[in-house]
Amino acid sequence: MAKAGRRRFANGLLKVDNLGKQTIYIATLQLKAYNSLLVDISSMYTSIDQSHIQEAVDLCTQLSKSAASRETSRAIQDKLSTHTESAAKEVAKIVSTKPQEILKDVKARAQRAAETTQMLEETLERQGLPIDESAKQAVQQGG
């Protein structure tokens, strides 16, 4: 909390109740999950682009160069057709398996977040530091 927020909280102008803490906790976890999913999905698209799409674009460029010079390159056409067929199969395989991998990773991350929360609570207890019971309830209800 920033200085102004701490001052308002100390003066009683800012009240964070159990519901407010739970809302903040849930929103934080959701943002973390969304960001994680975005990274996973963009990683999938990047790998597909690098491994399958770029080669096809290069072959199309070569084909257009040969067409511009009025030379038909049957070898490039055949290579492009072969690549298109194999890339389509590989991309379909990735698209069918990657969502399950992403969901599995999301569940594992959620489990790690719960474990981290528990570990922090245990550390505070070992240190003899007080745990705000309303914050603890908010985390338990929100997690």
C-alpha cells in the first residue's frame, strides 16, 4: 500500500474488510493466471510459426520469384505442396494436444500458489508474527 493509502487506513478512512481482501486476492490470482495463459498460448503460436509457417512463406517467396522471371519451378511447387500437407498434420496434432498441456500446467500453478500461501502462513507463525484472521479467511475462501 502506498503512503497515502497507509495514512488513510490508519485514520480509518480506508476500510478493507474480509470481502475486500478476498476480492483483491482473487483478482491477483486471476491476473496471474491470465498472464500465464497468454504466455503459454503466444509460445505455442511462436513455435508453430517458426517450425511450420516461416518455411512455407519462404517457399511462396521463391515460387513468386520464379513466376516473375517466367520460369516455372515444378520442384518448388512440389516442395510447397509437400510442406503444406506435413505442416497441416503437425499443426493439427499440436492444436489437439497443447490445450490439455496448458490446462495441466494451469492446475499445477494453482496448486503451487496454494502451497506458497500455506508456506507463507507457516513461516509467519514460526516467526511469531500475527496473522490477520480476516486475511486468512479471505485467502481460504478466495483460493
